[in-house]
Amino acid sequence: MTTENNLSENEENKISTEVTPQETPENTAPEEQSTPEEETEHTEEHVDAEISLSEALKEMETIINSNNAGENFKRFNALKEKANHAIHDEIEDKKHEYTDAGNAPENFSFEHPAQSKLSGLIHIFKEKHDTFQKSQEEEQKKNLDHRQELIDRLKNLYTNSEPGTNLFKSIREIKEEWSKAGQVAKSEFKILNNNYFHHLNQFYQMLDLNKEFLEQEYSHNLEKRQHIIARAKELENEPVVQKALNELQYLHKLWKEEAEPVAEEFREKTWDEFKEISNKIHERKSELSAAIETEQNANLEKKNELIAEIKKLSDPKDTPNHNYWQNSIKRVEELRSEFLKTGSVPRKLSNNNWNDFKTTLRNFNTTKNNYYKSLKGSQQENLDEKLKLIQTAKDNMLSEDWDIAVALFKKLQEDWKKIGHVPKSMTNKIWDEFREACNTFFNNYREKSNASTDNWKENYKLKKEILEELKTISDEEGSIEKIENIKTSWNNIGKVPRDKIGINSEFNKALREKLKLNKINELELKEEGLSENQLTDKARKIKNQIADLEAEIVKLENNLSFFKNPSRENLMLRDTYNTIDDKKAHLETLKQNLHSIIAGE
């Protein structure tokens, strides 16, 4: 075994002229090479800029509940900044609404409901991050001791190795352990790394006398370099540029830690080849930048279109009414959600685009609020007109001059519908008064009319015919309209003999079967001729079903929140979303029916 002590003077001079691994061109990365962390951080910044406040808080909560919470400092901090900005913007919106209503700005006070949760999340994360940093410091200290031990082992190989030691195996073990050893503090790494490569070079200088071993080591490292070069060539055609850049950095790490050294005739040649391929891959960064720029410009165009639509809704061509503003409020909320979901825009235009969006929203709210302020005067006028109709109805509700009174009450009901909104606090009160007067008249009219003209046996005959007609109904197109007409006709028929009253139960049973066949709820039927008691009972049933449906929808939506990615694209959740849509459609129908009953339509 040749050792350092056996080196001749000429050989020592020869080795001393060789360049250490850390000084060779191989250890210098191509110019303007960026790290994957820089690329990832750049991407995340734009993603975070678009998420909502609730999404940011939810992800922050997910981070602090994860086992490695302390590692995600950059991500958590970016989400914290986003949440703070969102809360600030919403408070500013509330302040604008407050001052637009004519209030003094100095009297404004608003506690954002999400502020306490955000503060709690920040506090918890700080504790976890502090714990993580302490554990990192301990781990880095252990890694430093381990790496120093490896350097001592390396130094011992060329200064004091025992006879019979398998140098090839020993150096392999040391290099492999070095590559797998964990991180150390940045302040320690440079000196530690230089020290390692210094002793590695000294080791190879010692091996210069052992030509067979050195050639074996050179051959092994050359083979590794060739594998690295082959993989780098494949990365030239990798379609995902960011993936190619990330893997290229890993290949440079392998080159430095596991492919050193090689025979002198291959040293420059292999490095130049690898460096040339690396430069070609880095040139593809322009593709990535171009793709990002194209996408961001498209996002900017889309966001500007959304802003333009909100501006258009803020300045309608025709005189707007209540329905216009209610529909516009829903549409603006849709546009706002779409704006927030749209990706990032060029950074230099980001602030202007966001400020334009916020200003446009505020202008819309100001215009809308001004409209409803102006309504207060007209609503009082509408109230006065409806009070006159109520008084007229009360004055004539006991009249038995049927030819004149029936026409009068129908006219009163038509005029009531034509009059616009009244102050919300009075809506139910005046409607109850008007309906009571109208019901008193029509109940009296029906009672007196039925007393003189009702033929119970004829009614039974008519109901029997209607029942037989109902039994023939199928589930073909137009069946629901036929059922509605049959139900209305049934409601308009008077009483039947007491011993024939079972026909009502028979009709209801047949009706339920036909409704089930046509997949429609009885409460959704459009029917006329109902008495006051029947209308009240139907309204009560609809209210109960509305409450049940709303509870079911809330429960289903809460269940979705337990999934990490509750998207419609998730096959497991598609049926749930469809169920929610069906129930919401059913709910809307019931609300419309209830409104029609209350409005007396």
C-alpha cells in the first residue's frame, strides 16, 4: 500500500500543481442560473394574490395543523399578508358605505369578524415556528458533527490508513454518507465544504502513486459523468421547462458531490459538454417567461372585461327599478368571484388593475345606495295609496250588492299589485289588513251564493267525472298542466252529500299517485279557487318544507367543506353537487309559490 510518506519529491511537485475540485470549472454553475426555490416562490406569490380571505384563512389553518407547520414560513407569511390586505380592503368598503350614507367618517367603527381568527392563527404559528427553528438548530448541530467526523475519516485515509484497508470501498462510503448528510447552518457550510474538498483532493494526490486504484476511481466517476450528461440531454426535450430547470440543478449537485475527479484528458471535455447542455436548458427559461407573460396578459384582458361589465351595470341606459338592482347585485357578486378566481396579471399593472376593480365596486355600491335612498320618498307615496285601497275595501266588505261589489274588489286587487314597494316595516301589516277585508267580502259572497245555488248531488257528479279524468293522466308532456287544471276545477266545486264525502280522500290519493308519477310536489302546483283556510294551510306547509330544504342544503354544503378540494370536478362529490342544485331549484320554486300566495296572485 502506497502512503503519503512514500511520495517522491518529483511526485509531490507534480501533485501540487493540480487544481482542487472546488477550483475547477465543473463546480461553477452557468451564468444567471436561478434556483428552483426562486422559481417556486415567484409562482406562489401570484397564486396567493388571487385567493379569497376565507381560502387564505383555511389554508393557514391547514398549515398550523400539519406535522411540519414550522417549515412553511414563507407560505404562511404570504397567506398572512393576503389576509391582512383583504381585511383592510373590506373595512375600507364598509367605511365608504358608511360615509356614503351621510355619516361622519370619525364615527365609523367596525370589527371585522375574521380578525380574531387571523390573530389566533398567527399566534399559534409563531409558537410552532419557534419550536421548529430550535429543532432545526439541534439537527444542524448534529449534521455538523457528523460531517466533521466524515472529514476526519477522509483525512485519516491518506494520513494514517492501516495496511490492508480497502481505500476504494472506504472513499465510496465516505462520499455516499457526505451526499446524504443533512443540512448545516449557512455560516458553517462554506468552510466545511471547502475543508471536505481540500482533504478529498489530498486523498487523490496520495492515490496518484496507486495508478490501478486511481484509474479505477477515474473510470467510475467518468461513468457517472456520462450518465449525468445523458440525462441532461434528455432534459433538453422536457416539455415542462420548470421541471427541467429543477432537475438540472439536482444534476449539478450530483456532478459536484459524486462525479469528482476524472482523468485529466476527460476533465475539461466532459465539463464543457455538460455546461453547454446546461446553458441550452437555461435558455429555455425565455419560453417559460413568454408563457407566463401570455397567460398574465390574457388574465389582465379578462379582468378588465369584468371591470367594464361592472361599470356598465353601475350606469344603466334606462331608468333602473328595484328588480334591476337586485339582479345587478347578484351579477356583480358573480363577477367579483370570477375576478378573484382569475389568475395573476403582469406585476407592473397588478396594483392599478386591483385598485380599478375596488374603485368600480365602490362606485356600483354608491350608485345602488343612492337609488334606494331616493326610494324612501316614493315608498311613502305608495304606502298612502295602499292605505286608501284598504279603507275602500273595509268600507265595502259587507256589501251585498254583488254586481257592483265583486267588480270593485277585483279592481282593488289589481290596483294593489300595480302599486310599488312600501317601507319594509309596513309591508306585512298593510297586506294582512287588505287581505282580511277582501277575504271577509268573498267568504260572505260564497256563503250567500252557495246557500241559494249549491246542488250537492250535482257537485258529487262533477267531482266523480273529474276523479275519473285524473285517473287517466300519465307522465307524458303536458300532464302537469292537466293536473293543475283538474285541481283548480275540483277546488271550484262546492260541497257533496255527507255520505259521499269519501270521494275527497279518493281524489287526494289519486292526486298523490299522479304527482309522484310526474315527479312534482303538491305544493308546487299552480291552483286557483282555494278558500282562505286552504290558502293559509298551503302557505304553512310550504313554509315548513322551505325550512326543511334550507337545513338539508346547509348540511350538504357543510359536508363538502370537510374535503381538501371540494370541486365539482371531483368525481366523488359530483352527485352531492347535483343534489344541492336540485334542492336549491326546488327551494326557489317553493319560495315563488309562497310569494304568490302571500301577494294574493
